[in-house]
Amino acid sequence: MHEYGFTHDTKDVDWIKRLGADNDVWIVVTGDHRIRKNLAERTAWIKAGLKGFVLAKAYQKTPINQCASMLLWRWPEMRTFISSAAVGSMFELPINKRSGFEALAVR
């Protein structure tokens, strides 16, 4: 996201703070499970009031076109679901279309 000043080596704490300070509503989709476990990143996430989805580990072994297809197929459901979620929350996005979103501990 170069238009926001992010590069491939932008630290997680930095992009989390930047998105949290932005006036737009963000739905973060990440494969990084460490955000909720690393104290500095977790603290930044909660303070930023972001909401998001963490890709299930099965996405790592799935071809990129199938991952993109799944995200596009589930996007309307994800938007509706996340709109009523508490700020600072994260949910696992399963690879299975019929599975729900599992809340992940952030605090």
C-alpha cells in the first residue's frame, strides 16, 4: 500500500497505528497470527481499534487463485459480520466456505 507510505518492510506496529489513525473504516485481512501474540503489536491493535480476519493456516498451502476466490466469495459475509464486532477483535477466516468465523483472543 504505497499510497499510505507502506513498503514490504514496514513494521507491523507502524501500519497498525497508521490505519487506526485514519478516518476510513478498515477491515484488516492478514496471514500473520503473531499480531495477537506479540505484546507491542497486540497493544497497538487494541489502541488502534481495528477489526480483522487472520487467514487460517490452510491458506499457506492453497494456490493463490483459490485464496483470492475464497476472499472474494466471502467478502460480503465478512463485511456484514465484522460491522457488529467489537473494536480490537480478530477472527480466523477458515478456508472452508461453510465454516463460521472463530474469535481469536487478542487481549
